[in-house]
Amino acid sequence: MNLDITNENLYLLLPGKVSRVAQIYAHEHHVTLIEALRCFYHSDTYKRLADESTKLWHYGPVALYQELVDELKQRGSE
């Protein structure tokens, strides 16, 4: 049995990670879960998470949330 994570099977891990990051974002920013999901799915953080070579899938939800917040802060200061 092959247990390696690749770009072909990474999609199996994403829903759980995305949902938890969105829950944290929605709670912290007082937005709906749908708005939080949209924000995350449209972020560079999600694009990097969905690319196996970045190994961002190793991160837990809090670390991914922090990546997202840092990205949004940086985007706001540009």
C-alpha cells in the first residue's frame, strides 16, 4: 500500500484542513462560514496548500490560519 502524499491524492486532506481554517477565520473575524470559505479558497495560502511540493499540508489549522492572516495583512499593506 502506497501511503505517500502526492498532487494526485492531496485533495483527500484538503477538506478537513480548509473547513477548520474557515471556522477559525469566521469566529475571529465575525463573518459567516461561507464568507470565510470564499476568502480562504481565493487566497494564495490555499493555492500553496493545494500544491503538494510546498508541504504546507503538514501544517495544522492554526498555523494555516496564521499563514492566511499574514497574507491578508501583507496584501492590505501593498
